Amino acid sequence: MSEHLASYARILDVFGNSIVTLSVGEQIQITSDIVNQQSREQKFAYLVMIQDDSGTTESLSWIDRVLNPESYFGPSSSWIPQKEVEIMLQQCLCGRACT
């Protein structure tokens, strides 16, 4: 992660409330706050991967863009669990070193 990008991730229900336990068939939002703390534009890529307890990828989404100086971006990825499993949520935020 670039030293000049900051991110805070959370899992929310469709009403914006934090959740801990997932329910089959109910949509969740994986959302982050990404902040460019520099006084110049910052290219970045943001990846969200949800895997089940056996390592199978259930959802994969990403975005890449340029964030203006000293600005904020709040990406969100939605997902609906189709079965009852433990999941692992992985997020990756990569600055200009991304290739």
C-alpha cells in the first residue's frame, strides 16, 4: 500500500449498519474510506476478494482510478451469500507502485 493512501474497511447491511454475522440471501456491502493524503494526484487500484472457508473465491471486484490531492473516495462492493459458510474478506489497496 502506498504510504500516502489510507483505508478503513467495514461490512454493512443495506441500511448502512455494521454487521458481524452474515445471513444467506441477505445483501451486504463491503465499503472502505480511501484518502489521498498527498498534495498531488494518486493512482490506485482497490481489490475486494471474498473466499469461503475452503479457499474458494465467492466474489471478486476491483476498481482503479486516480484520486485527487487531499481527497476521499468511498468504494463499495455488494455481495449476497448463497450458502452458510465462514468467509475471509481480503482487501488490497495499491498506490502508484501497482503494476
